[in-house]
Amino acid sequence: MDDRKNIIDRLTGATEGTVARVQQEMSQNTVVTSTKERASAMRQRAQQAAISQLHLATREDVARLQASLDRVEAALNDLAKRMPASKPRTRSRAPKPATPSD
């Protein structure tokens, strides 16, 4: 059992050491570093392009829409005041034209 634990500990230590060494080598590698920088720049440009495609309303847009709605509401209220207060008349149907009988 002791031998097994010793082997596992040695393998874990070797694995951690290898991972640390590879990470250090990668961070010092100019190709990897430049690739990471390019990928980061491309990601940022893609985000900016995606955001520019969104049609988000600005505060000014909302204010213009609110002003338009206020004008429409005022016009409707004005029309409602001009309408006669009587009940709406129902239309009578026009008589059907007589059909000639031969």
C-alpha cells in the first residue's frame, strides 16, 4: 500500500512539474504570445462589430418617441372633444333595388 501511495505521489508531482514547465515555456514563446494577442484583438473587434449591429435606442430616441406619443394623444383628445356627445347613429340599410320581372 505504501509503494502504491509513493508511486501516486511521484506521478502527481511529476505531472504538476511538467504542467508548470509547459506553461512557463508557452508564456515565453513569442509565437504563442503573439497568437494570444491577435486572438484577443480579434475578439475585441468582433464584440465591437456585434454591438454596432444592435439597434439600441438612445435616450434621445426615447425622448423623440415620447414626444410623438404625446402629440398623438393630444390630437386624439382634441378630436374626442370635437365629436358630438350624442350616441352614434346606426346606419340603415339601403333598400334593395327592384328586380324586373318578365
